[in-house]
Amino acid sequence: MKQKVNIAIVGLGQIGNYLFNELRLKKKDIEIKTGKKINIAALSAKNINKKRKFKINKAIFFKNPLEIIKKKNIDVLFEVIGQSDGMSKKIVELALKNKIHVITPNKALIAKHGDYLSNIAERNKVNLEFEASVAGGIPILRTIKEGVATNKINKVYGILNGTCNYILSEMENSKDSFKNVLKKAQKLGYAEPGNPKLDLNGYDALAKIKILSSLSFNKSISKKKCLMEGIENIEFKDIEIANQLNFRIKLLGITDLVNNKLFERVHPCLVKKDSYIANVSGVMNAVILHGNPIGESVLQGEGAGPGPTSSALMSDLLSILRGNIKFPFGISGKKRKSILSYDLRKYSNSLYLRFEVNDKPGVLSQITRSLAICNISIERLIQIPDHKNKKASIIIITHRTNELNANKCLKSLKINRNILKIPTRIRLF
Amino acid sequence: MKQKVNIAIVGLGQIGNYLFNELRLKKKDIEIKTGKKINIAALSAKNINKKRKFKINKAIFFKNPLEIIKKKNIDVLFEVIGQSDGMSKKIVELALKNKIHVITPNKALIAKHGDYLSNIAERNKVNLEFEASVAGGIPILRTIKEGVATNKINKVYGILNGTCNYILSEMENSKDSFKNVLKKAQKLGYAEPGNPKLDLNGYDALAKIKILSSLSFNKSISKKKCLMEGIENIEFKDIEIANQLNFRIKLLGITDLVNNKLFERVHPCLVKKDSYIANVSGVMNAVILHGNPIGESVLQGEGAGPGPTSSALMSDLLSILRGNIKFPFGISGKKRKSILSYDLRKYSNSLYLRFEVNDKPGVLSQITRSLAICNISIERLIQIPDHKNKKASIIIITHRTNELNANKCLKSLKINRNILKIPTRIRLF
């Protein structure tokens, strides 16, 4: 790579702005560490006139990012638009084809098109780096690709979505409802103001799990449908009851190899209060990996926000400037295998089930009978009356049961008119 | 680097053995990940006939490791003898001068001669890698050099000695004495059977702190004397009282910049039971770093043992095989500054002080008077009588005070004949 490196930033939202500033601030530091002088040669955003902390030099501004590739001699391009397709995909594709290194924090793009894009990068002998796509500032991808490179990893799990973790922690702390806490999270910038759905329904965490899986197990990104449940149906009531039972509720992403089959999932879990993962609070992320011979390793840090994200983006830049040409997924795309999926129906857990029912004779017996028919045995049962409304909450902790039986049981109870809403199911970790 | 890479292992103790086996097991994996074929071309140990899990091929065995450099065409050499000087230094020096990459887990060597050796490596354009020297399998050095490369780090601390952490945890769990638990640790292989002093007195943790400092603050390794206290004087009594006060005792290594001055220290600390660091138990290590913009990051994992150590050694090997030529300390030796030391006398903490005294009138008043004279105010005082022996333990938790005053006070009490042994001082974190 030449001594003077031209950089383009495509997208000037919260992250693009922060990154722009970091690049200017750390110019000297980067030169000391890599021997390269960086030069911000092109910027692109939807709206040049949006209020920003810096004035955009019009000479390097492009409304259409694709123009940058034609008109400027770029060496490294940051894609910080954040779409899974659209312009994000177009500009990354075009850049790689033109032998430009690409750095992106875009998990949606990588989880969807990572295999395709990394092949283009490999063919053109440039880097496609995406450290910031998983767990913000925590260098978890670099750790898997390099730090524990020769370990046989068999499980990776963790708290991968700061928005959900903040909401669950804050519901517990403030004893407030999901709805109110979500509003608070939006005010504080921890949740998307417009449509926070992709964070709350588990989609964001699942994209990260898919990336972690690919790197950990040296495989292509799985396209199969996975178990994906978010936290939208968690009520304060659940947090309170979990608390009494010495549990906390966390949204976990988990991927492991079960008898050489791949099992990726995202769902809320009841975790023991004194466990490590239960004590990762607020917007923090944590990733735990099991490898041989390394044993259990834990990485924890701020999972989101422009600061930690920029930290990861900059680490990617330094890796490129130091001349570390690497396969985006650690090994060549040709050597990445595809792994059969584990049969979800066999997934076995103790379950926390909450039924909201009419307080009428026979309801409890109907529920317990359904459980018995489906071979699900009860470890614990709590009934909380709501005398005023002639209703009750029935909470059941089951012994271990598999998804097949649990689904069958919950399905059979669907027609029961005394059960007032879809039961809440939370798996024990 | 050529396609076939010749490797030498110098030292065939616990780690050398494990590493040898890993190299053989992961040969194929290494080829997939780096495109290089590795070949173990030379081995060296004091005694060829020692009982080992594998038979040494005499054709590649060298009693004198220095011969290897002359007689074999080595590309990468692992130094796993473990001395701070002697043959460890000689062979590393000779290898680097002969343009051979060196990988070592030897913290004593790096903390003492790291600057000198890294200069030789830089001059000869080869790597000197020592990921395994700090925190076993946790890729903390790589994280600092690469993962958070452009952050301004201002503090790094953690549990860096698995032996001490095991002993403190086990004293709490088994309610047993330091002496007995040390014996147990030696039996389990967690403490050196011969002379565990360097683990117990803080020397090992301080060597790691010096390496972490150098990398975090881009500075040369400090030669100055530091505050170094071990756990040899911690009694079960201290753990029990700490427990009652909602604390745990941990040996922490800490380095930070205070007003741009470097402050490195290792000493036991009282940490709040519900804090993260208090819950890192047994042989686990944990490193916490504060950086801007990354915020607080935590890395935790098994800190010692041949498995995690080999994992780190192998990650260094892969980095070299992938062609990542790097400065051993992240930046060129010429650019590494030296930083003034913080004045230890200003170090300010709340203190836990335990006095073993004769149960005579006036003793307590003498102690409290000395504290008052030195401007140390008391937050909490507990007196535990030992009627049978007419003795007592007096435990005092002070408000914040600096080392100057604390030392003055403890010195003034030295002549007090009713104080039966040197008081135990543990700083609150």
C-alpha cells in the first residue's frame, strides 16, 4: 500500500460523524502506528445541509456514493449507511470490485450478503472488515480470527443487543412497564426513535450470531430459519416473578455445535442471578466462548454507540494500513463448509410459562392436564390472583422438555377460552 | 515467508510438551488458515530422557539450544524455558539476530529485557511475540495492539495471577489457612511445587503489569521500583472479616496515568462483593481496560496452564505465518516514550488495618491516637477478643488517606510492644 491513503466515508449519520472526527483526531497516532498518512478524500450523505458538528468541504462531497469510485482514487471505504441491501450493498460491491478495501459496522449486510461480498474481496485481494458489526467496541471477531485462531470452538453465546439489555435492566430497576422503558430508551438514544423493531424482536442479535457462527466454526453463513424471539412480550410481571425465583431475564444469542450440527438461536432466557451473564447490565454486551484448549473466555464491553463502534472501525483501518491482507472470515471462502442444522424440535429446556386466565374452576386443571398429556412435568407452580378483575396469573416452571412437546401443549391450549392471551414462554438457560 | 516453515521449540517442560502436541495436531488447520506447512525441525531440553508423552526424534534434538541456530534453518523459534536471564535471554537474542521470529510466554524475560530484545527484532525485521506472557489464553496484548489500537487508554487493571486468585478463593470456600491452601494449590499444579514465591509476592503480576503498561501507554518498560505486595500475609481471619463487611480480597495489578504520570502497582485489595472483579474466582484471570472512545472493556479467561498458554502461543504463530510483521510493542521502539512516575506517597485509599494486640488497657487508645496524629480518620472499628490468650484483633477501616500518612502512622506504632506483629494493611479498591 502506498504511503498516503485515501479514505471515503459513505453515510454521515451518528456513526459516520463520530468516525470522521476520530479520523481527524487520530491522524498523527495512525501515522506513528502504521507509517501511513491518511487523507479523507470523499464523503457522502443523503443531505449535505443536515446540521453537523463540522462543515462539509463541498469539493469532496458526493450525493451519489457510486460516483466516488469513478472520480476519486480511494484506497479504503467506510460504509456506514446501515442497510441490509440497497445502497449499502451496491457501494460495498462496487468498491471491492475496484480493489478498494471496505470497512463496515453493518451486521445486516454481512449476515445477509457476507459470503458473496467476501468472495469478491478475496478475488480482488482486498480486505472486507466488519469488526464493528458484532458487540460494538469489543474486538470479538479479531479475537476469534486471530487471538484464539487454532482453538476448536464449540459454543459462543452472549448478550448481543444493548437496546434489549438496557430495557430489561431498566424494567427491573425502575419497576416500570416495557412500553415506558422503551420510550426512555428512545429518549436516551439507546433505541431507534422510529422503528426499534429489529432490535426488540431479536433480528439484530441473530444477525450477529450468524456472523459469530461463521467465524467460530469456519462455515458459510447459514440461510436457514432459526429460533428468533425478542423481548416485546416480556412484562414487568415476568421480571418480578423471575426475581423472586432468583433469576433474571436476559435476551441471549447462542450458537453451538450439537453432534456436529449447527444450532443458532436468539430468545429471552431466565439466568441465575448470581451467574456472570445475569450481571451484565444496561447497554453492555458480553460474549462468552468455549474453546479447546483455551477453556471459557469472556469479553465484555459497550455494545453500541458511536464511540465503541468507531473504535472497532478504526481497529479495522489499522489492520489494513499495517498490510494485514486477510480472508474476511479467517479462511478462504472455498474452504468454508456448510453445516447441517440441528433439529429445533429436540431443543430441550426447563420452561417458565405464564398464563393469564379467568379465575374460574377447572382452568388450572385444564392447563396441568395439557402439560401431562404432552409429557411435561411441573417443577413449580405459582398462582397470583387478581380478585378485582376475577382473573389470575398462573406461572409454571417445568422440568426439562423439548420444543416439540412444548409447542404441542401450547397449541392445544390455544382453543381454551379461559386463557386470555398467548402464554409467555421463557426458556431457562 | 517461504511455504514450508521450520519451527524450533526450546524447553520441553509442561508448556513445551503441550505446545509440541498442539503443533502436530493443528498442522492441517494451520495450513488451511495460513497457507503454510509447518515442520518441527528442532527440539531442545535439558534432559532428553525425561518421561514424556512422546518420543523425541534424536535427529532433531539439541542439548544446547544455541546449536540449533547454527545447524538448522529455523524460521520460528519458541522459547519456553522461562528464565528472566540465562539461556532464555541468550537463545532469544541469538535467534532474533539471525532473523528468526521468536515467540515466548516468558513474562520475566519480557518485563526485564523486552525493550532491548524488541529493538533487535525491529532491526532484523522479525517478530518478537509474547501474547502468552500476560493472562494466559486471553488475547489481551493483541487486543491492546490491534483491537483497540486507536483508543486513548488511561487505565488497565485486573487479576493477573491465577495462583494467588485460586488461593484467596479457596481460603474463602474451604475456610482454611493460607498454608494449607497453598499446599493444596501445589498438589493441583496451580502453584510451583518448589518455590512459589514469585507468584505469591506479586512479582509475577507486576511483570505482567509492566508489559501491559508499555503496550497501553506506548512507552518503554519502566525500570523504577513499584509498590509490590503479595498475599503471603493474608490470613483466613482477614477473608472472614472482609466477608462480614461485604468485601472480598483480591490481588490486583493496576496501572494508570495520573496527571500524565505513570502509576504501576500490585497489592491485595478489598473489593465490593457485588463488583465484577470480586466474582472472578479460582484460577481465572481478568483484565479491565478503560479507553476512549471504547469505554470499559473486560476480558476474562483461564490465566495459566499449558492449554491456554499454548492457545496464545499458537495465535502468535498464526500471526507470523500470515505475514503480519509488526513492532513487538505496537509502535517502533524509537517512538516509545518514557513517562515520569507518579509519587507513590500521594496514593490515597481507604485502608483495612488489622492489629494483633495484647488485651491491655490503653492499647486501643494508643492506636487511635497515632492515627489521629497522622490525620487518618476512622470509618469503622471492630475489636475481636481472644480471651483465652488475653489478646485481641483490632480491625480498623479508615477514611481515605495517603501512603505517606499511613506509613508514618504504622512506623510510629512499630515500637509499641503491645502490638504483637506487623499490622496487616489492605487497600480498598
